[in-house]
Amino acid sequence: MSVPETILYFAVPPVGLYLVIVLLVVGPRMARRPRYRSGQPWTFAPMWFTANPEGAQLPAADESHGTGAHGTAVRSNLERGGARGSW
């Protein structure tokens, strides 16, 4: 058996197997959309969701409610909590 045949039989299959495993692991991650990272601008519209507004004792959704001049959100004094921890 020659050296090229030995390489073909004993080196190519394991290297090919490793490449297939790497593609199966890395492929789906590379195909996804880029994730949002802190500090990047948020380009999506704000959205509040609850599955049952009546069960949560919330008023019916109204598109004009809660916006001030220039479409900015207006917070009432009754709203508490949030990411800043102002409970």
C-alpha cells in the first residue's frame, strides 16, 4: 500500500467526520439573524402583551392612550417598577 493510499484510507475519513460535526454544530448558529446587543439602537416598535387583559384587570387597548406630543410615551404617577427598580 502506498503513502497516498494510506492517507486516503486513514486520514481523510476522520477529518471528513470532524468537518461534518463542526458544520452540524456551527451551521444553525451562522444561519440565524444577528442578536440584539446592549448599546445597539432598538429598531422595533414597543409592544406590551398579556394573554388575558380582562383577567389582569387592565383597561382595553387604546392606540391613542398613553402618548404625548410627538408620539412619545407619557407615564402616569401610578405606574411603578420597571428596569430601573423604582418600586
